[in-house]
Amino acid sequence: MNFNPPSRSEALLAIGNTANVPGIPKKALDPGRDFDQIPAPRPGDWLAEHPEKGQTFDDFSRIIPARPAEAQDKIYFQPLGEFAEDRSPSLAVLREYAETYFQMEVILLPPKDIFGGPIRTRINPFVDKLQVLTGDVLRMLKKRFPNDAYCLLGMTMEDLYPDPFWNFVFGQVSLRHRIGIFSFARYDPVFYGEKRGRGYERLLLRRSCKVLAHETAHMFFLKHCIFFRCAMNGSNHLEESDARPLNLCPVCLRKLQHVIGFDVRERYRGLLKFYRKFALSSEKKWVEKRLKRIGYDRNKNQSSSVMPCIL
């Protein structure tokens, strides 16, 4: 089955009926010119090999996904293996980004060794790199699930594979148990035998934030997005992963807000602060434009206009 990108009207329908959504939130769901539609996949792209039918907001709302309960309202990250300072993203910065992106408390657990135990590994025959079996990691995480956790995700600098017939995966999750594992290994140019060029740290941060946002959003039952260029687009390779943005499209933003209940403008403001702090200029410009479109002027006092956002 070949994948045919949805039309513009089909993409708008996927957002759902917004007739009863109040002013500011309704503006946040209007894509305007800020979101590109997803293009037709090329050979080797995710949708060329996995032609998904997509998940509209109405599809999502019908499954009534688990909402963070008062007693289980934290996101936990479990670092697995070594995170060398000279070749790894900052775990503290990633925790900060996750708290801003999901508007929830994020707990960073102490690193855990994954070698010498029940977790199986192999040497990938194509790239001659060590890989860790995701299923074994997921079983380990299931046993270590904190009592106050909404979800628990492992993160590692080791490459991953889901079974002997797959080359690799960037990450894998178990929605039933709200656990997952994702890797930053293939976001380092050295993995491919290349040199770390100028601006390497910012490149690694951007790539790491993308996979963190994508895999964590799966924990809230968001499936891959097929309607717009979106953080929830699937990816089969690094070029495709680099092409997807950090932002959520209106369809996926509405889903995430439906589950968590955050104020959309406050979330955008937090992201803008983060992007400025870490010099992610393209993301900063995009959020500035988006905030202006939905009704926020950074040069004016906005305290009287902050409101709960129910999408």
C-alpha cells in the first residue's frame, strides 16, 4: 500500500471541531501559514515503508487515554550507561526541556549501568557498533517503575535494536506500561565516522530534544503524525529525523493539551525562553511568530490575559 499525503482540507479536519473552543486556544489550533503539510515520502522514508493511516484528534479523544493522576503526575528519565561530557547531551538541559515541553515535573534518576546483566547486546554487522536489545531494557524499566510516575523512559548513548531482523531503532515504547527507551547514539557525527564540526553541541542538543519530545509524547498515546510537518512524524533515518521540526502541529498539540491540560500560551512562552537560552535560533523565531499570531506581544504586559486553556 502506497502512502498518499492528506489534502489540506483533510489535514484541517484532523484538528477536529473547534466551534466551541474559546478565543486564544482556538487561534492556537489554526495552522495559518505556520505549519507545512507533510510531503510525499521518498524511497526509504518512514511512510514509504510504514504507510500509516494517521490519528485525528477525534480518533485520539475516543480512546480516552490515561491522564496524569494526582498520585502519578511525574515524568521520569533513567539514564542508561555512560554519558561522557564531551560527546553527550546535557541531561540537566534535557530535563529542563522536557519540563517545558510537557508542562510537568520531570525527575532525572541516577545513571544505571546496563552491561554485565540480563540485557542482551550485539555488534551491528552494518556499522560495526555495539547495540542494546530494547525488549530487555523495557523489561528492566517495568520492574523499576516509580510509584508516583506517569511514565518512565530510559535514555542512552548506546545504539538500539528491537529484534535480530532489524538494523536499528531510534527508540521503542510500551504504551500499556508507559515505559520507553530512546538512544542519542546516531545523532553524533562520529557514529558515522565523521568529524564533529563547528556548532556540534547545538546540533546534538536539537537532535536530542527532538527524540526526547517524540518518544515522550508517545507515552501520552500520540501516534505518528501524517498531517503536517510535526515533531510526531515518523523517521527511518537521520536525514528524515533532522527534517522534522521540534514543534507539534495543531492536531498533536490539541491531543497533548487534552491529556495534560496545560495553558498553550504559557507553554509557548516557556519554549521561547528555552530556545533563547540555548541559541536555537530557528525554533526561537518560529515560536515568536506563533505567539504573535495567537495573541501575545512580548513587549506588552500580558499578566491580565493569562487564562486556562481547554482544547
